[in-house]
Amino acid sequence: VDKVDVLAEAQSQETLALLLKALQDEHPRVREAAIKALARRQVSSALAAFVRAVKDPDECVRLAAVAVLQQLTGEQVVSVVLLRLGAGSAHERERVRVAVSTQLARSTGPERLAALRRLAIMAKAERPGTQEDAMAILQQVGPAAAEPMLEALAAVQPGSEGPWIDRLEAVLAKIGKPAMGLLVKALRRAGTAE
């Protein structure tokens, strides 16, 4: 692990190749150190390696990758971190929720809206942990999450039911008046479109 730290300081292509190779090491601490070293070097070509590391069998390696990805923006990066929702230990789930919230706070426009829409859809996930994490983030985001949740509810077939619908409605109720304002605007738009 100390050798990986030394490699992080060197800026040659050979050391970059060694760090990328260290991501495949059999020892999780070496893989974790390699992720942190690549992050310190701010190697943009390592994005694919960080994405793969999010699926590593070792929790510390996954968390190191999530921490690096948390600092980046972009729809692909947010999507990768969203995949970790509801998975792992309670500690890992909390770190992933913080990472997603941080990315959402830093993201803007279509990128942010796409992530919020994906979170609203994740309310339907089969894994209860994923549902809980998605709902917690949507609630934390507050009014900005209302529109994607309303879209998800509007897409529901008449007569459909399920606990995920109740969960989305509960989060919208907690958001309160801002969510109602968006609902009224959407209804007005729908009324003028007919």
C-alpha cells in the first residue's frame, strides 16, 4: 500500500500504468489505495476504472470509488452511483446517499432532472433498501424533486396500485406547498393542451 502511495506522486505514464494495474490486485487495500492515488492525480482516463470499482467485492474499495465519483458530475457518473443505492451495509448505504445528494446539489439542468427522474422510478425497485434510499434522497432534495415524482405518478396506468405509489405521495405531501404548486401548473398545462 505504501508503494502505491509513492506511485501517486510520480507523474509518468509508467506509474499511471502501474496504478491501473494495482486496481486488479488481489488485496483489497491495494485496490483501495490505487483508487485514492488515481483520484489525487486527477486522471480523467481512470473514470472507467472507478466505475468498475463501484462493483468491487470489497466494501472499502467500493466506498473509495463512490467517494471519487462523488466529486465528479455527469449523467454517467450519477447513474453509476445510483446503482449502489440500497446495497451493502448500513454504513455503505449512508455514504452512497450522501454521494448522490452531493452530486445532485452540484448538478444542474437536464443532468439533474434525469437523475431525479431515475430516483423517482427507483421507488418501484424490488429491493426495499433501494426504495428507502431513493425516497430519502427525494425527500432531502425537496421541491426540485416534485416534478419528476409527479411525472412518475402521471405515468401510472389507471387502476394501478402499489406501495411505491403511496411512498411517492407521502414524499410529495412532506414537500408540501411547492409540490402542490407544480401539480397545479401541470394540470393547467394539461388542460390547455386538450
